[in-house]
Amino acid sequence: MATRRTSGAISIGAILGRTVVYVVMAAIAVTTIGPFVIMLSASLTKSLLAVTFPFPLIPHPITLDNFALLFRSTMALRWLLNSFIVSGVSTLGCLFTSSMAGYAFARGKFRGRDLIFTLFLAILMMPTTAQIVPEFIVLSKLHLINTYTALIAPWFASIFGTFMLRQHYLSIPRDYDDAAIIDGASRFQIYYRVLLPQLRPALATLAVLRFMGNWNDFLYPLIVTTRQEMRTLTVGLTTVNTGGANAGLDMAGAVIGFLPTFIIFMIGQRYLVEGVTLTGIKG
């Protein structure tokens, strides 16, 4: 009897504990997803209805007028194109330079390698905002303000990406290198054909982080661009000042800015945990 009572108490306690966990997780999910649902609903609602309270989560009628007005009255399409160009090219450049630099620090043997890598890591401690003024001065002297070069060049390489991929290179046994050398492979062939394919989760993780970082960046594009046609989406949307009279238009811009990063994240989310977890395997 005592055993049955104990097992019954344990099962009831486990059920209650699990119920509490589910309730808390549901509350967190609602508070996290709720603003995005409201944002999407407001963008599909007539502007005058978007400021009413309580706000209807299902708009009636559903309309795309806010999106049409946004693209018709602003340069949102050009800003969207700029964001895709800057984020896409920066991401590809970051993957290329970080994968090669990480390979050099992980497999290369040259004088000062560890010192240089330590200095690289030390730069990570410097706030990004402290680097903006020197970067702006250099770009201004080179007459590169309001150009794609100014928007892309500083992000073409990544110290964090180099560190991350170096850690993944170190997790790959050197037996692969030795076998490739016996087969007559060069250093570049070992990098490109042997090791790089094994870094796909890490490369996907870095691509997602780099793309989202560049897409959502606001301060740097604001400083290096002064012409409307060179603005990125995050900066350009701040110039659409409706004064609160057209909340639907504001929410339409927010949806356009949110969707690309959401899609990229959903595509690469399965690599994120694996890539970040394996980063610290070897030092």
C-alpha cells in the first residue's frame, strides 16, 4: 500500500510539474509570437482600423493597400534591393574569407600564428560603435560614401567567423590531411575538397548569423549613406514618418523587413544549434 501511495504521489507531482512547465512555455510563446501576429494583422488592415482598441487579430476585410501604398509612395523597393545586395554579398564574402583564414590558423604553421590569432580575438572586445568613426573617415577620404563598397567592404571579413570556423577545423582529425597529401593533393585542394565539405553546418550557421546581422544593421548604413537611393531597408523605413496617422503603412514596412530574416532563419535553424555547439570542441 505504501509503495502504491508513493508511486501515485510521484506521478501526480510529475504531472503537476509538467503542467506548470507547459503553461509557462505557452505563456512565453504567446508573448513572443503575439507582437508579430499583431504586426502582420495590422499590415493587412485598413489604416484607420489599425489604431483601434481592442485590435482585431483577424482583419476584416483583408487588404494589401498598405503594401501597395508603401511601394508607391516610397523607395521601399530600392531599399529592399539594397538590403539584399549588401547582406548577400557580405555573407558570401564573409564565408570565403573566414573559411580560408580559419584554415590557415588551424592547419597552417607560420611564425606569429598564435600571436596574430590572439590579437584577432582581442579586437572582438572592442565595441563596434568605436570602430564606426575611423571607418567613416577612411571611407570618406577614399570618396566611397554612398556606395555599395562602403556598405559591404567592412563586413567582407569576420573575426568571429574566423574563430568559429577555426574551431571546427580543429575538430576534424588530421588523418584526412595526411591521406590527401599521400594522394598528392595540394594545400588548396585539402582546404576546398577535403575539409570544407565537412564544415557545411558551421558555414550554414555563419551564413544565417551574418545575413541576419547585416540585414538588421541600422547604425552603420545610416552613417555611410546620405542619399535615399543608397539606403538599406532598415534605414529607409525610418524616413517614412506617418506621425501615427497611418499605422498600417508602418506595419507593412515592418513585415517586409521581418520576412526575409524569418525565412532565412527557418531554413538554417537546424544548423544553428549544431554549429554553435561544436564551436568550442577544441581550442
